[in-house]
Amino acid sequence: MKKIVFMGADPIALPLLEFLKNSQKEAFSLCGIFSQPDKPVGRGQQIKANPISEWAKTNGIPLLTPEKIGDAELTWLRTQEIDLIIVMAYGHLLKQPLLDIPPLGAINFHVSLLPKYRGASPIATVIAEGESETGVSLMKIVLKMDAGGVLAQEKVLISPSETTETLSKKLSLATVTLAQKYLSEVLSGNGTFSEQDDSQASYCRIIHKEDGGLDFSAPANVLERRIRALQPWPGAFFDCNEVRIKIKEAFVMQSVTSTTPGEVVKGANNALCVATQEGTLCFTKLQRPGGKMLDAESFLRGFPIPPGEKLMGFPLKPLVR
């Protein structure tokens, strides 16, 4: 029986873990999980385990949560005689001493159609870039980030209303489909991993809280995609009279009623509408500090923003290179 260790820290991997748990039997056993250390979360900054760690505890599977993988963890893996490491959304680069331990190496379920969108934020980035499809790539892990050979891919369509939250759910299920089809090939050592074309590679960076700032000198359709890409975190925002307003939903009107980006214009469908470099961006769900997320009509009753008001935007930094 093959011995597997899983490494991950994001809830997107929970369906894959359920598949691994339910598929063990004679072919393999899931004998350990590596995840990120418990961290402070929320306004109260209480120390809390991530969903992967919680899953491991609930299912009675040995859990290791090192800040970084060191000699103690390498010794544990050797002692367990691990055959294969499976990684999904772990947040650590694995170094060669670790990759050398399992005879079958280490594989990663990466949530993009490699070689495009290597890196830290492929789900949000494909939405922000206006892609119509993405997917999951089953790849061999090598030292270079997301550059290993690819065994197979499972494609997923991106809807016009897609957010990072909704697309993550689709990709988590596509990961299970990929595992059902190809994990047996990996375990048998018969899987063929084809080299990626590095000339076609692009890289997406880590997203920071300040990336939620909207730049009204950008086209409205670019900003609308950015709003969806940053849901649920960090969320999009602009400033009005030094008050930070969060945005959850918006739509685009191609007509231009102002030549001044950032100027509030007469609304449509009770939305708060703002001129951009190209087209008008209409906010339909907004939230002020300490308040609830409200539809635009309800929000504007308590926080009027009249036509002619100039909203403060922020530079829009690219997510991909």
C-alpha cells in the first residue's frame, strides 16, 4: 500500500481531502497532513486553526504545522516511508531535500491552466483579466515555481458574474474529478508529465489589502472585473470625503455622461454611478465603516453622494506579469 502525505492550508482543498479519505482502502493510505500554523484571525485576533488543520483533527489524521519544513519534518517523512506528497494551496515552496524523499515525488493541483498564471493568485487574476475559462493542472513539483511537467488538466468555464468565491468552489470540484481520473496513474508510476512551454508562462502575484482600491482612470469593465475578483477578500473600495466605502457588486454602462473620471453622475436603476476613463461604473451594493452591506438605494438614503461629487480613487496595480 502506498503512503501519501497531503500539504495544504486553504479550504479549496477540502473536497480533495474528502476524496483521499474515502478512496484509501487497498491502494493507498493518507498518513499525514502538513498545514500552516494556527494564526490570529478577525477583529478579536483570536488564534484559530485553518480549515485544513481542523479537518485533520476531526478525522484523526496526524497533523504537522511547522512555520517552515525543517530537519524534524524531513526525519518524520523518512520514518513514515512516504511514497507520494500531494500539495494544494499550501503557501510554501518545497525545497529539494523534501522533494527527494518520496519515491513518487510530489504533485500539485494548481488552479490554472498552466503554463499561464503561475504564482500566488491565479483564481482572482483570471477573473480580473477577463478570461472565459480556467481549470486545474495536475503537475509535478520542481524547484522552479509551478514549472513542473503537467500530467492532465480539467477545464472550468468562468461566468460573467463569477467571483473568486464562486470560482473557487467550481475549481475545488474539478480537482476531485482530476484526482479520480489520474491519481491511480501517479501511484503506479506510469503517469506521463509533459514539460511546460516556459515562453507562454505568466505569473500572478500575492494580493494585498490595498489592491482593493479602485482607479477611476481605468475603464469601467476593468474595474467591474476587479471588484468580482476581489470578492470575498480583500474587497474593493473607494474614498468619499475621507470615508472608505466598500463595494461588493457593480455593473457597467457604456454611455459616458462625464469626462471627469471619478465624478458621480445621475444614477440608473437606483445605483451609484461613477464616470471612468471609458464607460460608467454603477455600484449596486455598498458598505460604509461599521455598517452593513446594503443595496445602493438603501445605502444612499443614509449616506447621500450627489451627482457632481468627486470620489477618490487609487492606483490600480497589475496582478499579473
